[in-house]
Amino acid sequence: MANRTAGALSAVDTGLRAAVGRIFMLAAYNPFTYTPDIRIYGWEAGADLTALYEVETLIPPQACVVASNEIEPHYSVRPETYVLGARGDMDGCAYMIVDLNDTRHNDFADNEGVACYQFWSQKRAPIYYRDSVVVLEQMPATAAPAAAQQMQAFCDAYSKAQSKKS
């Protein structure tokens, strides 16, 4: 009889613990109030997909592209693409694409710093700039005047922000 009572209490204890666990999980991760931190490019505010679709039409299909970490997978069907910073600044690639406002995946390099360095050192010229998406073409290239002005303004602000951090 004692074994039956102990077994029943054990089953009640296990059931009670499971119920408390479920209540805790529901309170902590309520599907009606909890938003998981799943960031997919294009779903979050600030991602400019319109600009990225325009960029696809600017760059020839066989051209080498180096892009920031969140953009490069969209160009991975090309014969030659690289993630910015993973193998340097990829001077051999004709085009560089960077979303200057998206700093979530600066895993290999400071994408904004690399883009500004390429611009300031005149290794690449901005041929497209919309919202925060910039396309830099390897020199010799003719910069789009509006893109160059926007890139200059961004890089000046970036430089000031970096000097304040130091």
C-alpha cells in the first residue's frame, strides 16, 4: 500500500511540476505578447528592398560583387561574390554594395568604415545611393553627382561619430 501511495504522490508531483512549467513558459513566452528576435532582411524597419531591387538592375549579371553580409547571399548565384571584410576589401571586384544603416552583421569588418575608406581613397566611386544603400564601382568609374554628395555627407557624419567614440 505504501508503494501505491508513494507512486501516486510522485505522479501528482510530476504533473504539478509540468503544469507549473507550462504556466511559466506561457507567461514568459506568450505568443500573443512575445515577439521573437528573428531578423530577416526586409522584414525589419529600415530595410530598403526597393533600393536593392534597383541595384540588381544596375550591376551586370557576370560582374564580381562584394557586399555586406546581409546583402551578399542575394548575389550568390553569380560566378564571383564575396562578403565584405571576409577577404579584405576585394579590390578585384568591380562593384561593392553596402546598406550603410544596417550594422547587424558587421561580423568581418566595419562595413561603413570600409565603404568610406574606399570612397575617400578614391578606389571606388559611388554610382548609386538611395536611402542607405550605396553601390561603389571600382575606379576608373564616373561617380553619380548626387550619390557622391550623399556618400560624402554620410562619411563625414560617420567620421565625426567615430572620433567621438575615441
